Amino acid sequence: MTNKHLVIKELLTITNKEDHKVVVFGDGINDVSMFEVADRYYAVSNANKEIKELATEVIGHHEDDAVIEFISRETGLCIKDYK
């Protein structure tokens, strides 16, 4: 089991952002704890079945840059040449 949820909580605390919404992305069972502390949680389409069932929504495949596309769409930021 990983402690991704603890890192998220600590980051929010040290940056004084506890009131901010948290959005996470996952693909494996090791991401469940992270999903539990987030406000919205997304699985990429190549994620395992359990993660897809827990997710707020399933987005595209990670090889198709689904996370970058999602962040760009949600924030209005144009992310170019990130590779």
C-alpha cells in the first residue's frame, strides 16, 4: 500500500491550501488512498477495473495524453511541448 494520500494532505497543509479542491488521476490499486482524500478522481482508460469503478469519470488512455488534455480543458491553459 502506498501513502499518496498522506502526501496530498501534507502538501495542502504546508501550502495553507486545505480549503482547495483536489483532483487526482490514477490507474492502479495503489491509487485508492489518493482517491479517498480527493474531491474528484479520474481514471485513465487503461486503468484497472477497480479504479475505473471508483473514479468520478474515466478519461482517455494515458498514451494519448489524456491527463494533459483534461487539465488543459479544465483550466483553459494551453499546454504545448510538454514532452
